[in-house]
Amino acid sequence: MEDYRRIADRIAADITAGRLRPGERLPPQRRFARQHGIAGSTAARVYGELVRRGLAVGEVGRGTFVRAGAPAAEPALAEPGAARVDLEVNFPVLPGQSERLAAGLTRMARPDVLDAGLRPTTAAGTAPAREAAAAHLSRAGWAPEPDRLLFAGSGRAALAAALAALVPTGERLGVERFTYPLVKGIAARLGIALVPLAMDEHGLRPDALATAPPLRAVYLQPTVHNPLGATMPPERRSELAAVLRHSGLTAVEDSVYGFLRADLPPLAALAPERVVVVDSLSKRLAPGLTVGFLVAPPGDAPRFAAALRSGAWSAAGFALAAATQWLTDGTAAAVEAAKRADAAERQRLVADRLAGFAVSADPGAYHCWWELPAPWRAETFVAAAARHGIAMAPGAAFTVDPAHAPNAVRLALGSPAPGVLSRALDTLAGLARGTPEDLTPE
């Protein structure tokens, strides 16, 4: 019997050559098996291999579709030399930002300063780092005490340490129905079971938290939610804080995008004894600067410091010293203010170019959530966009159970230049006004 991988190679060649196009539905596995004179189990392995290679995707109840193929002949979207327009991942770096950061590093060249930065550090960092971070993370009347601040190698490391400290292996963590994808990977590695909790247009519903099965903690994003881009109103925050205090449950508040809404305090301002805040500099400053912050509940810093140490998740001394310099000399504040203006302008582009579609986001967010019009399916639309050199994330990436994924996509707006973003949005709007059948060759 012919090896299933060779059959998969031939299908892959058809996809690469454009004979099978993005969004095109592959035959049902039984029909495919009859056409190729193979067993049904072999056909299943062929399709599984195509999915593994990222060339196809299965949609529950609908079949298997081509996911990626050769780009369109003239996408005319990307800057010269760029391979694609990245609306999949947010890397908001502004023109002139590196020059600002470089100016702040001149002091690091002094031997005494460099010597201190090259020494080992602990999860608690240094007193100047704690003072600088506490002042910088403060917003809308909330200010964490410096002795509650800990430092991680990244925001992701801070999140992993928080979950490791709060949720024992085999126990449950509540998450919003749509959640940050990395939480799923961290939970799997820590042996934590995820429980999706109902949301509405204001975010996590308090009744869903109150009626959930026994949880050890809950992870949520009240400000500029990823992927929905929504921000929880003050009334909902007060309701959730009351539920947390009544139940004794601890929340891990992801505040990575919180700097985009400096007018709102975090949930931790309402229930400091029940909320752990995680944050980082990756979105605030640059993706290559991965210093993370963890604000522990009062008196609980040693437990989270132990988790950071045991996971080797603490910040490096040099990165922490550089971050402290940028936090104290005004560089970080200036970059963040410029990014708030930049994100708002990109949202205005979305409102203009995607007018008439079901798109939602905080007006200051760096991403938006698009509920696609019929008859489009998320994976099919992602594949169609790929033909035009545009990458984005399907809704399934943000759900605990992909079988119940929404018919939506998340557009990350922070990476491409504004002109490129504008043309990409125009292209996506044109695709959405058509149908998947428009992609099928005659």
C-alpha cells in the first residue's frame, strides 16, 4: 500500500502550485479513499498529515479545507521586500522609538552602572527598580506598594509564576470564554484544567464566576481584552470584586494592554487582597524587551517570589537595570503616550475601512474582533486572506474548546505601517463582501 506521506506530498504540491486554492474544500475522506484506492484509515492519516503541516484545517461538521497556498500574484499590500502583512501578532514599534531608547542607555555604559546591571538579581529586583516600577504602573488613582512588586523575565513568565503559585496540579483555573492563547499552553504544562466562563459585551459575567465548579483561581483581562479588544466598565469591575471577596477566590489580572487605557484603574484597585496583577514592557516599549511585573496581594509576595525562583522565571539583571533607567528618565512614558495616540489612529482606520461590518474593540486598542458575515467561516477567510499576503488569527485560537469556536477573526493592528494597514483592511473588506465560492477556479 502506498505510504500516506507520499499521497500527502502530492496534495501539498497541488496546494503550492495553486491547483488547490485556499478555502477550497477537500473531498470527504471516504470519497478521497475511493478516488485514490486506499483504505479509509489511510485517507484519515493523509488529512491529518496535511493539517500537521499547516496546509489544511478541519472545521467541525463542515469538512477539511485548504488553509494556505501560493500568495496572490500581485498582493500590492506589503512594503517593498516584505513577505506579508502581519495582522496576526501585535509588535507595536513606532518610528524613532529605537533612538529614544538608545539615548536612555548611555548611562548604562558607565562601568559602575554596568557592573551593577551584570550582577545576579532576585525576583524582588532592586529598591530603585521597585520604586520606579511602582510609580510607572500607577494609573487612575491606583498605585501598588513597592514591596509587593516582583520582576519576571517577561509578562508570560510572570503569568506562569502566578498560576504555578495559585493553582496546584490537577486543579481548575477559570478563564473567560475567549482568552489569551498562551494561557492554554501554560496550563497544559502545569497540569491545570481550564474552565471557560461565560462573557457578555461587558466582559466576564459575575454570575458565571459565582456558579462555576470549584476553582482555585481565575484569569481575566478587564482592560483591552485580547482578543475582543473590549474594556470592562467600572460597574462590572465592582460586581466582580464583590464576588471575589465573597468567594475568597483570587484573580490573575492580565494588564499587559492596560497602559492603553490610563484613565481606568485595574481591578486590583477594588480588591487588592484578591487580585494578582501581571504586566510587562513588551507592548509598552518593544517586543524584544521582555521584563515582566507581578504585583502580589498585600503580604503575599514571598509565595510568588518562590514560584518565580523555582520556575527560573526571574528577570535578568541587565534588562532590569535598563528598564529602570527608561522608567525613571521619562522615556517609557513618552513611548507609551505615542502608542496610545497611534493605537487610536489605527482604530479610526478600522472604523473607516470596515464600516458596516460587525467589528468591535476599545477605541484605544491595538487589535479588534471581527464577526464575519455569512457564508464565510473563520478558517476559510484566514486562508483567503493568506492568498493576498495577509495573516490573521481565527477565533478558534482564543477558545478553550476549538469545536465551539466563533465565526470571527482577530486583527492585530500594531505591526504594519499605517498605509500598509489601510490597504490591507480595504482588501479584507473586499473579500468579506464576496463569498468563498469566488476563490474556486472555474
